[in-house]
Amino acid sequence: MRKHSEKILLALFFLVSIGGYITSCTHENMVLPPPATNTPVINRSNGVFLPGTLTAGDTSQWKFDQVHSSVLWSANYLGAAGLLTGRFNAFGISSISEPQKTQYVTTGQPLKDTSWAFYESDPTKTYFNGYVQMNTSNTGEPGRDGGCYLGYVGAPKIISGTQNLIDSNIALIKTTKVELDPNSPGYIVTLTLTWQGLLSAPHDTTLNGTLSYVKRATVGAGTASAYDVFGLQLNFSLNCRSFGMTTTEVSDVLTIQCNMNFNNK
């Protein structure tokens, strides 16, 4: 009985061995799939967007849609609690020369929003210069915006009907380098922020940020009034203590988000 059992086990072992050999021969020429990678697939077109002379009706000239754009700020309340947030009511995409640093009696844009260019696949040609009027911060609390806030940032009070582009009331950004982000469809931006704050004169600091492109699309396609739009979103952070802010109501770090929309009407 024992010998009979041993014979059965030997037969089973032989069959398993033969099966393994046949299986290995069957797969010896199989090409294995490449190892998985985390490299994202990034598709960029060759879109080129330029402001031109802002001629209405010229679809090759792109206009900054300030009404549908925004510049938002946020910081931790008391350095640790929830966020304090706000937006600037007056801003633009323009460089400001020394003679232009004055007050403008106008309700519209005081300067043309033409200091920018965007090349989707050639960021070496992409640039933009922009500004915000510091005294137009809007947190939804008028008493704070027109009161203690102005002291915190060293900005003058608003004069009704006046756009104020003097040094003490503007913060400026100027890109110095724009690069493709290898890990996303976006871009990496190096920029200079110029702001006086509570200092005796405007101070420059170099910052890094990210830029996202919201792809071109058509509004009202198939109609006589159809037009195209696209968007850019810039995000960066700064240390407000570098500009003399001492208030303990906000943390050191301010985060800025610029949402810029354009059309070719």
C-alpha cells in the first residue's frame, strides 16, 4: 500500500514538472510590457495671443477683460486661524513709468492694458506687467477696508472718481522668466514684485509662481456675434514683513491669485 502511494506521488510530481516546462517554453518569446511611469502626457498647441492696439472688432487683437477678471489675496488670520480673504477692485496689466505715477480722474482703466504677451509653446516670449491699487482692497467689510487696513499697508484713502497710481498706492509685478512646467500643462514663473508698503520707498523682491492657461474657446459659436476667449491664472506668495507690515492680524505669508480673462471682440 505504501509503495503504491509513493508511485502515485512520483507520477504527480512528474506531471507537474512537465507542465511547468511546457509553460515556460510557451512564454519564452513573450515581450514584457514596459514598466509603468508617472510621467504625465502634456499636449500644448502653438497659440499666440497679443494685445495689438486694442482695436475693437479686430479679432487678431486680444483685449484684457478687466470686468470679468480678479486679483485675490488671502492670509491666515492671527497667523494660525482661518483665512482672511479679499480682492482688489482696481488693477491692470500695464507697466507704469515714473511720469505715469499720478492720479487719474476716470472711472475706467487709467492706462492701456497692453503690457503682456502669451505664447503657448514658447514661454521665452511670454511676459506680463501688472499692478493693483492697494487702497481698493475689498473684504466685504467697508469699515475695515477704509480704516485699519489702510494703515496696515500704508495706502492713502480713496478719492472718489480718482484712480491713484502713486508709489504709496500701487504694488507692481513684472515677469523676468517664464518656463514650461515639465510636470503639468502649466508654466513656472519668476517675477519681481515692487511695493512700498510701510517702507520709505518701493522695495523689490524676487518671487516664484505658477501660471495656468485656460484654453481658447468660442462664445456664441455659429452666430454673427461669436467671439473667442482665453484665460491665464497666476499664483504666488510673498512675505509681507519684507514690506514693513507689522500687524499681527495676518500671518507673514500673503497668497495672491490673479485671474486674467481675455477676448478678441
